[in-house]
Amino acid sequence: MSLARLNEPAPEFEAITTQGPLKLSDLRGKWVVLFSHPADFTPVCSTEFGSFAAHAGEFEARGVQLVGLSVDSVQAHLAWIRDIEQVFGHKVTFPVIADLDMKVSTAYGMIHPGANSTQAVRSVFFIDDKGVLRAMIYYPMNVGRNIKEILRVVDALQTADRNGVSTPADWTPGERVVVPAPANASAFETPEEAAAKGLEYKTWYLRTKQI
């Protein structure tokens, strides 16, 4: 099984989940946010799952399928999900992989012996609708994820794809985006030429626009 690398096809997997068997290729045509947690019935992971459940509709609106994962069993997942729904008041509508043999965790580099040799660390993998791995984020065991930041990364990737642009630091939807830098000297623009195209000129390699 191939390892997870940016801008390469995400490693294929077939796994058992809380909603039955799942193959990654079955989700082609949707974006996928695959996220792991160290263990069921743990405090930080529970707050994260509650927050993912609360924001599930926002992911769905972006054409994103959430998929959770840990090395616990389906039975443990189902019991934990019921507990989360009672504690946080949001139904968990997405599948959770029971990665008991750690095949998915290993393929995606979720097992970090320095953190824990038998649990998947907190990680998030952003897979586009063509099955390509576009971004990944890792967190230590004791730091919970910001779900709004995960949504922001999805927005940035989808905006960049639709418009052939990049997004600057701290970008949020509706803010100015970065246009590609000139490919060669003949493509350089003066501030006046850039302004005539509706661009904000910072320097020759940094120009932004509103979309």
C-alpha cells in the first residue's frame, strides 16, 4: 500500500465502519475529510467528535464527506457515538472506521511511535473529488482540533481550484486572493497596469484580486 503524499492519489482502502463496509474509491466525486482520533471514550476526542457532528451540515454543503477513524472496534465506536450524541446534542451522521489492524492508519502515516505506538495520532487528510490528497494536518495528543479551521482549508482548496488562484495567510471566504506570479520578465506589470485589471499591486510577484 502506498504512503500518503500531497498531490498524489490518496491511498486506497477498504474498511469496516459504523455504517458498513467503505472503500475510498466509492466516494469519488466528493471531497473527503478523513480524520483520526487516538481512542474512543477519551475527553479531547469526544469534544472533537461533538464539534464535527455540530458542523456536519457545513461540510455537506461543500460536497465533503466526513470519515472518522480510530483503532477501536465498531462496537466501541457505536457505544461512544451514542454517548457523544447524549452529551453534545448532535447526531453523528458520518461513518467511523474501525481500524483494528491499523492498515489505514499505517498507509496514511497516522502511527507515530514517539507519540503512541498503538493509537492513531490526531490527523486530518483532505482528499479532493478526484481522489487526490491535497492537504494534511497533524496534532499532538493533548491539543484538540479547530473544526472551523478545517472548514477554512476546504474553502481555500475549493476556491483555489475554481479560480486558478492561491489564498494568502489568514484568508477567509470573501477576502482577496492571490493571482499567479508572472512566469517571465515579459509578463511583469506596472502598478498602473495591474490596477487596470482590477488587481491590487503589492510587488511584482504579489498581486491580489477580489472574486
